[in-house]
Amino acid sequence: MPESFTDYFKSSFKSKDKEKKKDNYLLHIGLFIVTFITTTIAGVQWTTGQIGPYELDTLMKGLPYSLSIMTIISFHEFGHFFAAKFHRIKVTFPYYIPFPPLAYFINFGTMGAVIRTRSRIYSRKAMFDIGVAGPLAGFAACLVILIYGFISVPGTEYILSIHPDYFQSEFGQGIPSLVFGDSILFSFLRSIFANQSAFFPPMSEVYHYPFLCVGWFGLFITSMNMIPVGQLDGGHISYAMFGDENSYKISAIAFIILFVLGIFGIVDASMEFGLSVGWSGWLFWSLVLYFIIKLKHPPVPDPVPLDRRRMIIGYCTFIIFIISFSPAPIIFNLP
């Protein structure tokens, strides 16, 4: 019965599948190159604090950052790509999304990458495999880079080359500061791999260290993608695991939590409570989810539930989401 049910929908929607198109390889390669350039410039800005223009020697300092962030993005998108190919779903190569590193603006040089499906996904199993492969592959790459960042933190001479007055009592007084929010996983890995007897940068200086910065960013993006809403990766996984009705309830709860965290962030910042609970960006992201991405996942014409192995993997991915999530990922401390 399940096979014939699926076959029925395959034949019903076959005419609606997007027609096969050839990949524009020059476009994919061009976007990759431009994104590599913008992330290299962003890496220079994050690690050195210099705005530019840059000489070649200075640009080379941005390579650890750009190579690391491009690796995480590529692992994530090709995880989706190869899972789709395994299930014979037609997809494009990744479209890398560059973003020009603007002065005095929080920017990681890219807005990630996307692939486009060119045929319908007819089974929950395929939906799950494609949805979960990207976050797991990207998370694995992120974990390696982050651990390397913790075990290779340079000595105090590095931070002094950026802030010569770092250890002076008046350092940072009278100027705003940017603080990356901690997460359960980031804190745990720091306690395991960082040298506890040596200098380790506070979260207000982590972005000067390329591998730590990219590792933190990787966890941040992983948690954003894994929110169980609509057509985010987490939404695909939730739908495949729990079905239409239950996944929509989970999606609505996740939206409300994000919305509330966004409101808390605005109130905390405006009233200067200093609680660091919530972030105004979550309000913006929750509205994007509600109005653009949508809370409800499109139907997949397959009633067959996932097998036990996939359910276990699914629960593990949501654990990864929880330990990677930071309620207040970016904090501005005003003087």
C-alpha cells in the first residue's frame, strides 16, 4: 500500500516537476571565488581590526578565516547535495552568497550558500536524509576547526599586536564592545581543550582569533538552520520525524520562543538591565520565519514513518541544536 500510494503521487505531480536545466558552472565558480574574496577581507577585519585598503601581506592574514568558513559552508551544502543525489533528487551545485565586508558593520563576508532542488521529494525518508546530511556534515567540519582553535590559541603577544594596551586598566573604557554569546558546546569544548594555565581570550575578543571566530560562527549558523520551523533544515527533519500536525505544533512553539527572546533582547538593551538574555536579532529572524519561510512545512505525499535508526539520528541532531544555541549570540556593551 505505501509503495502504490507514493507511486500515485509521483505520477500525479510528475508533470509539475521543474524541467531539467543545465548547471551554469561559471556562475557557481564565480560566486565561490567572489565569496572567497569577501570572506578573506572579512577575516582581515575580524582578526586585525584594520579597515583597508590592504596590501597582499595583510590579506594573507585573512586566509585562515576564509578557508575555514568556506570549508564549513561547503561541507554543509555538499552534505545536502550528495544526500539528494543518493535519493535521485535533481539538485543544483551550491550557490555561494558573498557579502561585502562593510566597515563598522558585523559581517562574516558571506550569507552562506544554497542549493536548489529541481524535482519533488516524494518520501519522508528522502526528506529526512537530505535535511539532516547538511547540518551534520557542516557540524563535523565546525567541530574540527573549533577544537583546533582551542588547542592553538597564540600567546599574549598576539592580542597585544592588535590591542597594545590590552592589559592596561583603562583598556576598553569609554568605547562600546562586541561580545559573542556563549553556548553549552562552546563552553564545554573550551573547558576540555583550552590550556587552562595559559591566556585565553574572553568572549569580547574571540573574534580576533580566526579558528575560534569561525567555529563560533559555525555553531551559530548550525543552530539557526536547525530551528524546527518550516523549510529550515530543522523543519525538514521535524516534519519527517513527527508528521504534518505535530511538526506544525513544534514549529509554532519554536517561533514563539524566538519571538519572546527577541523581545527580551530589545527590552534588555533599551532598559540597560545587563541580563544578556535574548537578542533583538531573534525577533527579526522569527518574523522572517513567519512571513517568508512560513511555519508550516509543505506536504510530502508519504505516510510511511521513519525507521528507528533515522529517528535516533534525528533526536541527536536536535541535541546538537540545543547545545549549539545561544539565547544571546551577539551582545553590544555600551560605555
